Amino acid sequence: MPMSAMRSLRFHFVCGLLTLLWLAALPCPAATAPRPNIVFFLIDDLGYTDVSYHGGEIKTPNIDRLAAAGAKLEAFYVQPVCSPTRAALMTGRYPMRHGLQVGVVRPWANYGLPLDERTLAQGLQSAGYTTAIIGKWHLGHFAPEYLPTRRGFTHQYGHYNGALDYFTHERDGGFDWHRDDQVNRDEGYTTVLNGNEAVRLIAKQDSAKPLFLYMPFNAPHTPLQALPEHLKLYEHITNQQRRTYCAMVHAVDEQIGRVVAAIEKRGLTGNTLFIFSSDNGGPINQGATNGKLRAAKGTLYEGGVRVSAFVTWPGKIKSGLVINEPLHIVDWYPTLLKLVGASTEQKHAPDGRDLWPVLTAGAKSPHDAILLNTTPGNGAIRMGDWKLVMGGNRPENGSEALAQPDAAKKGKKGKPAATGPTTELFNLAEDISEKTNLADKHPDKVKELRTRLEAFAKQAVPPKSAPKAADFKSPKVWGEKE
């Protein structure tokens, strides 16, 4: 080989080697991804019009201020009742895939969120996050492996069950207040205790390590119990149920204000992503209001599944945005994992879609169809502006606070019996209140949506249930064996 050719070969070899070394030295995508603190406020049974920014009478200045600083999600969907929404958030998958599509996880249930599901907390923990849950878990506690600290949370504070007494911290005679999944005897009103714990956690958090703070408040879910100082603010409301409910929402707003202030005090506001949502529509027979939305918690109508929601990240998400694209709580799972550069390798594919382009680039909804639910007795799906409801007058079985008088009448043995049409089609762009059933006028559209709904239904696993045994006795402490 001529000397000139050998020199050329050596030159190209050295250049190639240097290039490979340079590429190897580049940081991987996960290392360069932004890792903001993430604070997720999930409110329990908040009515659509029970925040000031939706025209409600309850004073929610802290919620309003945070919402105004970011993007209001005006077509944001969740599940009709509590546990299913939490399962959807934690896994990015519709709860019909977990068998949690009907009702809630009862205190005596011997099941929870399946252990083969990777949780949002586990995904964020793998990306270097400190992960904390402060508030209500409600995804199973019958065995230790189902508890929050076994499902990806570095820190836990709060309770496992729904419908907790706000002062005694008991459910059905069993005590239910825990820190790091061990019994905790802190005394006080649960909403305030949750705020105290969050402020304490933020104050001591290593600023070099990002924080995922999941705050699922149990308020304003029943039992309706409020602090005297908050009740006094709403003494002009004559309906006692409504007055107490308003006072409970007011307490939540105060604690959200304290959490935001704690973030600001640490100088972390510019690197904190705030997310806010209710877990289902408001129970209007227990003090909530849903405005123009039809029906309430426990139903597949908009009052049961469309909720007040927003997302705020100063400098990253434009303030004052109003987004009307249909989105679902399953979308937060893939969105957050992708945002922070966490691994998306897992056993089960999420149903959620990355909504970041919708929030930051004006993109359309990533969904061509959003499943609102499918059960053996009913189902609903939204595609574009169209929504199909099948068996909508059948409330979700097992709900602790169901719809309203016109949603169901009592059938045999006190069970809800369906009334009215079983197939309903609505154009939500023209009829957000779902007053006009267009099923007869648009049979082709009914067929199109029903085909998609039935495809989802075929993928569903049978709903889990937990009938209470006649001899069941509550433990002294929930989550502990007697």
C-alpha cells in the first residue's frame, strides 16, 4: 500500500475514534431532560363550579392565583368515582385493565392496584426523584406489598381508606392515620395536617434532588366536617350541607396556599410544575355544584367525569392559557415520565398520551378517542366533539356518594334501576349540558362510537368486588393485622 494511502487511512481511523469518544462523552437524554419538582394536588369530590375561577361562591384565591399563572384544562376527564381515577393516574392505564373500573376499594377489600403495574411514583423514583404521598391512598392496604412505600413512594403520610373522619382519623371504628406506613397519632383536622406535613417536607428537601409531591386531599369528601373558623365564613349559606362543604373546600385552598408559599420560600417556584385536578365530579346531593354540567359523581355524564383542572410551570407554560382539547388523567403518566427523562420500558403499555405539546405548542388532543369508562352495565366514550353514553342512568356500583335524584330510581332490593334511554349521543361543542340526545338523528355516528367502545370493552378484565362478610370486624389500625 502506498505511504500516502496508509497516512490517509490512519488519519480517518483517528478521526473516527475521536468522534466515537466525543459521542460517548455526550450526556444521555435522561441526563439532559428537565427535572422540575412536581406538585400534584388531587382534590376529593370537588364540584366543577366549586372554585372561584369557574364562577363558584367558595373563596379559593390560592387555587385561582395558581390557575391564572398557567393553563386551565377545560375539557379534562377523570373516572366517575375515586379509586379508579387514582389507579388511572398512577399507571396511565384505564382502570378497566386493573379490574378497578367499578366502585372503590372498600376498607375490607382483599385486593388493590395490581402489583404488576408500574406506578408513576416508581417511574419518577427511577429518574432520581424523592417521591412523597401526603393524603389519601385508596388503592389497597390488605397486605404490606400494596402500601404506598412499596409502590414507589419514599415517604407516606395520611390514610388508606376513603370517608375518613376528619378529627378522629377513623373509618368504621378502625384508626387510619400513618407515616411511612406505620401508625401515626398526630392530632388535628386532616386537611391541616396534610398541609403541615407538606410544608415540613418541602423545608427539608435537598434542593439538588427533585421532588414529586402527590397531595390527594380527602376533602371535601364526606363525612361533611369543617373547622369552626371556616364555617363562620359561610354562615350566610342557609343550607347546612352546602355551608359545611364550602368551608371544607376553603380549608383545602388555604393549605394549597401554604404549600405554594413553602415552594416560593425555598426559591423553587421557577422549577416547579404544579398540577391540579378533582378525582371525579361533585356529588350534588352532598353539597357540591357542577354548574351547567349534567348529573354528578358516580355517573358517566359530564358532571361525573369532567372536572376543574389546570397545570402551571412559570416560564415553561404560558400563563392565562385556556385549553379546550379533550384530555384524560391517564395522560399525566407518560407525559411526566417523558418530560423528566425516565425510562418508559415496562410490562404494560399505557393508554395515556403525551400532552406536553398541547400545553406548550398549541397542539390538538393526542387522542382520537377517550374512554370514559366501560363496565358490565354501562359505558361512555368521547371522540372529538361527540360523546356516546350507554346505560348512563345506571350509577357506578359501589359509589359512596352517587348522583342526583333524576339519575336513578330505586329498583328491587334498593338497587338503582335504569331509567330513560340506554343509548345517548351528544355533541358537546353545542350541548355541554347533554340535554339533547342525537342518537336517532345520527345512527352512523352512534355506530362509529359504539364500535370503539365495544373494542375497549373486549379488553376489560372482570371488575373486582368486595362484599362485606357478615362477620367482618374492623381492625384497630387499618393496614395492620390483628
